[in-house]
Amino acid sequence: MSVSAFTERIRSLAQHHDTAASEDAYAALRRHGFSAFERLSIPTPRHEEWKYTNVTSIFDGTLVIGATDAAQRPATSGAEITRALGADVIVLHVQNGRLQQDEHSVIEGVDLYDLRAGATTDDLQFLASIAKVDDHPFVALNTAVHDSTVVIHLHRNVHLERPIHVVCSADTTTSTQLHAPRVLVVAESGSSALIVESHHTVGEHAAVCVPVTEVVVQAGAHLQHVKIVADEGQGKHVGYTAATVARDATYASHVACLAGAFTRNDLVVQLIEPSASAILNGVSVLHGSEMADNHTVVDHRAPHCRSEELYKGVYDDRSVGVFNGKIFVQPHAQKTEAYQSSHALLLSDRARMNAKPQLEIWADDVKCSHGATTGQLNEEAVFYMQARGIDRAAAKALMTYAFAAEVVERFPHEGLRSLLEQHIAQKLEVSR
């Protein structure tokens, strides 16, 4: 079935919400989302931002949309990540877009709850204010079909020692599913936390996930945000994360794409007040016909801000990598420091990498740089290791592992780093 059939399904869902709760704030938000989605539509490779990524075949009329009433099974998705984060981790299970009941719903200094239709809360002001509905087709799609929003609200000066693991899973036991999890993180002034977001498919059929995460980092707050896409099935992931960072605050994003038939991550960070900073790290290790497309935007909108970005990818077989990184420096954002690097390692003649680093600078007192490299293993270094008794396959695997591990070492939490290193080593057939 065609994209037009999919759009018609979305229209029917929007009409249903109108009928069910025409005056509800959520219904109004969905109407806005559908209107924007109908206007923006599913992008094609003719759109500049999607020239390397064809998503038209993913979205057709066969997808079951908004199946929040699927039979609930024991929550096992992401268990390996949860264990790596330690016994004191706070786990929030989001199945088919809706937060399941959890025993850790009350934490001192932190609000954890499901913002659904009919709710009245101050956090409504942030919803759809960071990720702009009218600017991105899949933000619009998520807004049109999402059922609820998981809210993580850190109170002023709260330093949460326990990591929070948001496990987003789709139950595809009976059909191919479209699910649209939505997460809102508000870190009030002086607060800090580690939030890990992971995405999984449970069931025999495929899933298409269109998640949206909005992050508000207020003055003096420090937030570590890890996103892991490690779907061993035929999961297709088209996600969008947006963050605003205020004075003297830090937002650190760490993205790992370790498995999944198709992954597209959009990350937009706005540094809106002086001395705000952003750290963006990403690693992709793919084989077979897997694809990972990382699009990043760092918008320096205030003076004395700093951003640092490092993305690395390892691509084997027929896998494909994309990196499109943009840095904007607005005219009044003097004394900006912005650094961006993208490096790709191709292990096969059939693997491909498309890199497009970009700088747009309208201020004159700045320190900015960007660069991208794509290549293969250094044969001289491989020969050097062989000369010291390491067989060729092991030498190549060890060098490749070291290449990817440079980014993983920047991830927060020792247990999480160890798990990611283990996954990468196994995928590269390295014996640790």
C-alpha cells in the first residue's frame, strides 16, 4: 500500500480524536500535528535533508497505528542495559507509546508521570515547544498519533544519583506496528541527572518507531542523555531529539546505533543563554544491510557558548552510514567555540558513507572547526601487528574495535560503557 494510504489512516485517527475529545488540549495538539504532517508529508530523496535516506517504503497503509491496547507481556526489553546501570536504576517501561505502571513512580525531588489527555500540569507549556511541529515531518507525525508523554521533571538543585532508564518497546506479536513514544525532560536550575533511553521491538513482526524527546536544561543544570538503538529485529527507527540549554548549563548527548534495519536520528540543540555548552557523541557499528543516518544541529544563539561533537562509524558488508552535522553561529553569539568531527571506517568495498559537515557563521570573534574523514584500515598497521604474531583477522578486528571505543569511552557510567564495549567487540568478533 502507498504513502497516501498511510496518510489516510492518520487522517482517520485524527478525526477519531476530534470526536472523542474535541476541547481537550491533547486533541488540539494532535490536530495541529496532523495539519502539519499533511502539509509536510513523508519526505523523499528529493528533499535536501533526506537525499541519502529514503523513508517512503517504510510508511504504508499496512501499519497498525496507535495500538496502545496490545496485550501486556512481562517487561523484558532492555533488561541487559538495566542490569548494566546497577541495582539502583529507576526503570520506566514505555510500551507502544504508553508508560506502564512502575514501582518507582515517586522519587524525592523528581516528578515521573504520564502526561495524557485531560491532564492539567505546568509541564504542558513545554510540550511541543522545543521540538517544533511545523518544522519536521516526523515531529508532526508523532504529535498527530502519540497517546501520551512520559515526563521526567527534576526539581531545582536536585542531583539525582540514580540513573533513569526509559525503555521504549513495541509489541509486534500480532502485527506490524507504528508506535510514537514521547518523552519530556525538564531539568530545573542547578539539577543534574543521567537519563538512558533505549528502543526495542518485542514480537515476530516489524515495528516503525517515530519517537520525539524534548529536553529543557535550565540555568546551571547538567544533563547526561544516552540514546541506544540496538534492535536485533527488523525495527525501523526515525527519531527526533531537541534540547534547549540555558546559562551555565550543559547538555551531553551520547548516541549508540548498534543494530537495526534502519535508523534515522535527528538531534537539535539550541544554546540560548551565555556560557551554555553542548557535548554530542555518537557511534555506529553496522553490518549486513543496516543503515544509520545521524543528523545534528547545534545552534549557538548566545555569546560565550561552547559545543564539541564527535561521531564515528564502522560499516561492514552492505551497510550504509550518513552524517550531516550543522553548526550555526548567530550574529550576536560572539566568543563562540564550536568543534565538529565525523570519522567513518569502511570494512567492505560495498559499504558506503555519506558525510556532510556544515558551518554557518555570522559572528566574527569565534573559534570553530569541522572535519570529516572516510577510509579503510591502514594496511601498514595491520602488517605491523601480523609481524608480531597476531593473525590478520584479529589485527583488523582489534584496530576496528579501538577506533569505535574512542567514542564509547566518553559515555557516562562505567557499567554502560562496559556493556557497549562488549556489544561492539562481539559484533566485530573481538575476543576481550
